[in-house]
Amino acid sequence: MAETDRQLAERLERAIMGLLERRADTASICPSDAAREVYEGDDDGWRALMEPARRAAWRLVAAGKAEVTQAGRPVTETEARGPLRIRRPRR
């Protein structure tokens, strides 16, 4: 049975949270880390999951579970351009 978009989105969200949990509280990850974790092949097909991984990160931001940063500072989805990092929210 083919994976639905929602199932993929949930897997990416779980991958992001799992990766963050396995790192130091101050560490961040790249969306590519989640895409690679979710991709089931051994080639560069994970690249097709980059945009879904970014969307998953923004959903986690909206839920208050993550922050997306550039140059070490949180950014909003509308101001983000280029490479992103994902981290736990700073309290």
C-alpha cells in the first residue's frame, strides 16, 4: 500500500522530534537529517523529501515544539530564505 502524504508528514515530524531528542538541548538539525532518516533507499532519493521535511518543521513550529533558525536566530516562515536549521524552542 502506498504511503499517503499525511503518513509521510507524520513520519517526518516524528523523525525531526526524534533527532532533536537524541541531541544536546542546544543542538540543531538540518531538514536533510530528517529526510535521510525517513528515506528508505540508499541513493540520493532523500532529496525529494526536503520540501516535505521543511513543511514538517514549520508545522512543529506552529505547534510550539520546534524553532526554525538561520544564522542562529529564529525566523518565521515568511522571512526564511535559504538553508534552515531546526532546534528545540528556547524558553
